[in-house]
Amino acid sequence: MNGGHYVEISHLDVIYDVTKGVFSPKQLVHAVNDVSFTIEAGETFGLVGESGCGKSSLGRAIVGINKPRSGDIRINGQDVTHLHGRSLHDFRREVQMIFQDPYASLNPRMTIGEILSEPMVIHGLHRSPGAREERVTELLRTVGLKPDHVRRYPHEFSGGQRQRISIARTLAVNPRFIICDEPISALDVSIQAQIINLLKQIQKERNIAYLFIAHDIGMVKHISDRIGVMYLGHLVEVGDSSEVYFHPLHPYTKALLSAIPISDPDVGKSRKRIILEGEIPSPLNPPAGCPFSTRCPLADEACRRMPKMQQFGSHQVACHHVNQSV
């Protein structure tokens, strides 16, 4: 790594062309807009924001599913922004992705043994059938499943078990970096904690870096070392997990945190609920200047200019009014 960060995202832009027809006016969606952050080896960087803010588009760009319009992605010191062919194939051994829906991401016609063996075959690992079978058994035990599950099909498992199988599949090629794209949002609350604890255990044992994408900032705080908050394609706040959670600086982060239910009624009474007015602007027609200005209670003339990401203590915040309270 030559002393650098394990993952470096620099000024990344992801743009989708959503033009409906040949004769229709060109329509572009700026899904990810000038986003920069880093992740260290063995660290979890949590990415949080409302649906449609660009979190998943960012994750898919890093793993090579979406192609960025501009910016740089460096993994372990290597520029992987525009890989193709054999280079992309080799890169995907190091970087894997866990998807939101564990049923849709598993081939229903393949047994669990076949699903877990397939990445090894693709990447030329454990070439003999016996070695692959031994590795599959090890993977199932790692994620808390039984070795005799190899002959079953995905529909025979619960949602939590299917997500464990998805996790085992990502581990089959010994990745150093895993992008977790809302891996628990489709699961029951009781199962979510089990999957989070499993991911933390695997990370501790293997020193894997995670990008953990979710809309629940409370759950993100539980698993992450640092948190980045996204709004309408922009990164608006980055900082230590506890600092962002307990001492947020951006008005949008404060609003997200104020919406978390609190079981203690006394604490709930003393907390100020921040109600955001209006809907999230369309990414087809974003506001000029600060993307949050149309819903922010602090917005004024200064917010017609795009705020730059600045350092405030241990936080990085993009806001003209950091020192003002909402």
C-alpha cells in the first residue's frame, strides 16, 4: 500500500443517461456527485442516507458494475477505475459484494454446494473437487450453517440463512474488501443483529475492510468505525462513528438522528424532533448550490453556493452554517 489508505475514492461522479427515446431531450441523473473518502484495512466505513441518495450507485461503481463518469478509485494502491478483461476478473477476487436481497442474488437452480463452489471454479482456486468440497464445508461452518446443507436449494432456507450463504459465497475467494449493500434491510429485526455480529466476527478474524451501506443510521453506528452521510448524490458529513451519532454537525444528519425511535420515554420527551419540509428534489433537476437547501431550516442566500467539504474537529462537513443549531 506504500503507506496509503487501503481504499481511496477521489472526486467520484456516476451519471446515468435516462433519456426515454431517440427524439426525447437528453436526461441525465447525477447519482454520485464529487464524492471522496478513504477506508483503512480492517475498517468499516458506514454509508447512510435516504433511499435514492446514491449509496448503492457508489458501491456498484467501486466494484465495477457501474462505470463512473469521472474520478478515481484506488484499492490497495492500484487504480481500478477503468479495469476490463483479465484485470477486472483478477480485481474481483479482492473486492466482493453482498447484495440486499439474498434470494434474488442466489441462483434458484443451483444447490448451495454449487453456489459456493462456483467462485472457486471461476477464479481457479482449489482445483480438485475434493479440495473445493472441503472449502465449502469450511465456509458453511464459518457462517453458522451445517455441512449437510450443501445439497439443498436456496428456497429451502430462511431469509437470514440465505444471507449467510451470500456471505459465505463472498468469502470463497478470500477478498480483502467487501461492499455490503443494505445486507440486512430485507431481514427481520431479530435476524439483523445476528448478521451484523457475524460480519464483525469475520472482519476481526480476517482483517477485511467493509463499506457498509444502509439507511438506518442506528444500525450503521453499531457496526462502523466511521460514518459518511449522503444526500442527493453528495457526501455531506464524514466522521468517527460515535462523533457523528452523538454530535452531528450537518442539519441533514441531525434530522436523520432525530427520527430514530427511543424506547426511554423520558429521553424521548427531551429530544427535539426535526421535521424536514417538502420532498427530496428530483436528481433530474437538483437545486442550485447546496443540495439540501430546499429542505434545510438554516438555508439562506449563502446556500445558493455549493458548500465545500471542510474539517471541523474530527468531522468533515459540507455546510455554510455548521456552527448554528437547527
